[in-house]
Amino acid sequence: MIIESVELLKVSLPFKETFVSSVSSETTKEFFLIRVLADGVVGYGESGTTNNAFYVEETNCSLAYQVENFLIPLLFQEGVDSPLDFAQRVTPIRRNYMAKALVESAVWDLYAKLSKSSLWQKVGGVKDEIEVGVSIGLQSTVDLLLEKVSLAVEQGYRRVKLKIEPGSDVDLLHSIRREFPKIPLMVDANGSYSLSDIRTLRRLDDFELLMIEQPLDPYDLLGHATLAREVSTPICLDEAVCCSSDLEVVMALEAGSVVNLKVSRVGGVAEALKIERLCRENGIGLWCGGLYEAGVGRALNLAIASLEGVNLPGDTSPSSRYFERDIIRTPFEFESPGLIKLGDDFGIGVEIDEEYLDYMTLEKKVFVNPIR
């Protein structure tokens, strides 16, 4: 493929409600969308970054700099044989995983479209129905949280994830389990605890949770290894696993037995496939998480969720969970309670609502290949 041009768009979509975790409060989804053109076909990618560095070190500002100054020139440098070829080409760039994922995901979409194949089949997916869980942020009252959990159960979500933080944990879970003793339930701490909180974390074993996600600081793998020996609830790692080599360290330390795979966080589809293989071959639980994506990013997540090694429901909710209106013409919805059906359309399988996208675009830059 000879890449002819690239468009980089900064987009802003209002959330239907504010999403609150221990590290941030989000009312708007501000992100980058990329269009990559070759042979008259366009591939799309969506960034996982925000305007702050509370989740990972990358931000919208740093991502735009890397994409414009390094990744697009590498994309234009010579023909791209495949997305794996491009993923290898960008390895000299240190980290900047979300910037790499933005461009690489558009190349995957383009490659699948030119191959006249759906992306989920192109990457080796084996499931055309995806089990969906829901993530519920911190709420101002327990009653409000109970309402949201009740609604999620009514809507058929296959598991419920609750955000927790020190001081909003044990009592909160007592209230939830009193009302919903049997629902598949997990918690996500976004790294807000330390080993000094180990007595509290041990008490979480009382609630029959599927897992505790990212309880400690992402860089504290030794702490996670210690915690994993002290609690019976499985430890799930999110921000701590940014590439397959991170996962190898996790396995060596026995620091966790479940991974939340976010394609943006690990640098793209190529690295996600390595992580899926490692999990599948080593008995590590795996699910596909999300970063409140709009339709393009959501489509990519669903394609990865179709892989054999993804064996737990992920955070791939319908579009209407987050936005009044998505940037794709046919938003994702449940085929049946808790299940999203994948189609056979080429690439990521979505059609962009160009008029609405133009309306919600804050900035747009066009790059033309000078050597095509």
C-alpha cells in the first residue's frame, strides 16, 4: 500500500453523564480521529488519549506531536506491506503507545478493507457475538449507585464493574451485595491503594468478586505480587501492562492472573495479538477494556474481543451507554441482552456520519505524501 494522504481531526463529544473514577472526572470525550487514504480507500483510527495524564503519561497534546512529527513521516516513507510491517517500522519510537495505536489501527482498517475482509476475521477472531459488561463510576450516594446497578442488570449486562477508592469500598460493596447477591461483580481501583491498605483489600474477599482491577500503582509490580499472595480474589492488571514484555514480567512475578487489554494502551493491534496469545497459552484471564470510545474505537475493541483468548466479558457497551449521538451512522446496540453481534462488513465495519463528525470537529490537519 502506498499511503496517499492522512487527515488528523480533533473531535469533541459530550458524554450523556459524568464519568468519575479515583483519578479523574470526565464530562466530554475529546480525542483524535485519523483518516488514512490509499487506493481510494480510507482507514479510520481513534485515539485513547484525553487532555490529562491521569490514566497514562500520554495526552492529546503529546499524541498530536508524535503523530505529526514522527509517525506520519514513517507512514509516508515507503510502501506499507501490512499493518505488522508498520508496527515493526515504528518500534524505534520509545513508548508513546497511544500515538502508535492511533495510526496503526487505521492501517489495520485500511488493510482489511483492501483485502475485502472484516477486521475481526482478519485478526483471527473466532466469535461473532461478544459478551458485554458495564463499568459504573463513583457515585455521589449509594442509592444512586444501586439505581445504576439495577438498570445494568435489567439491561442484561454480563458483569458489572464498580469504581472504588479508599473510603468508598467495603461499605459500598456491602450495600451492593445485599441487593444483588449473585450478579457477576468486579471492582476497579485505578491504582488508588497501596500495601498499607492490605487489611481493607483482604476484606474484599468477602464479596465473591470476579477480580480486583489495578489495586496498586501501575509501576508497583512487586506490590501486586505480594498482594496476590495475600488475597484470594484474582488480581487484574490494567495500566501495569503496556506491552507484551510487561505481561511476561507480570507472569514471572505472579503479580496478577487477569489482564484488561486496551488496544490503545498497548500500542495497537499487533501488540494486542501478542498479549492475547501469551494469555491464551499461559492460562491468564483476558478481557477487552475500553476508554469511553466513540464508534471507531469501539469497533476496534469488539474486533479484538472476538479472539479466542478473550474469555471474560469486556467494557464494550453499546454506543448509547456513553453518547446521545455517535459519529457512526449505525451505533452499536445489543443484539440480545448483553451481546453485541459482529457483522461481515469490510474493515472495522462502521460507516462514519460525516456531517455530524464535521460538526463536532475542533481542528483538522491534512498531510499529503510528498513522494507518492
